[in-house]
Amino acid sequence: KIVLLSGLELGAEQAAARRALEMGIEVRAFLPHREHGKNWTGDFQKQYRELIEKIEPAGGAVHRSDKEYSPERVQLRDYRMVDEAQQIISLHNPANAPAHQKTLDYAAKHSKEVT
């Protein structure tokens, strides 16, 4: 069974989640802090809320943190997704390379396959 694990960040993560839902693939979203998405512009916030509202009715799950934002919260979210994944397809923004590399190192340490 294929399940998409996503942090629902802007761009490729949300596009992949939308497409997965269209294809009937289960989506599990991991939101790192209670303010996730609130600093995005109106259209992006609307698209984000609409996406979240579709996940659970489609049989997926939205894991919400009640914690405040911190870079550590985001990193812990990424580690949790690695822990739950059997295989990882890595998409990243080069501007976020140091944090992304920490996640890749964590995946390698836990013998997770990364594509």
C-alpha cells in the first residue's frame, strides 16, 4: 500500500498531496507547529486549508502539533516522517539545504532508502 507522508510545505509537497488525493492514495500530513501556514498569503492559506480539509475524509490523517514555532519543531516533524517511512523520495529547496541535510543524515543513520 502506498501512503504519502508530507509536511504540506508550499510547492511540491502540497502539489504531491493534492495529486495523491486525486489518485486515491492515502495522505498523512505532519504539521510541525500550531501556526503552520499562517504567515502565507491569503491564496496559499486558502489552498492549504482546503487541502487539509480533504485529507481526513479521504482516509488519511493530519498530525497537528500544539507547540509554538521553532526550527527544532520543524526538524522533529521531519524526523517523525522519516521514522514512519519505508522509502523516502527527497524534494528540497536549496535555500533550506542545511536542515534538509540533517534529515537525510538522520534517514541514513536509520537505514532508510532515499531517492
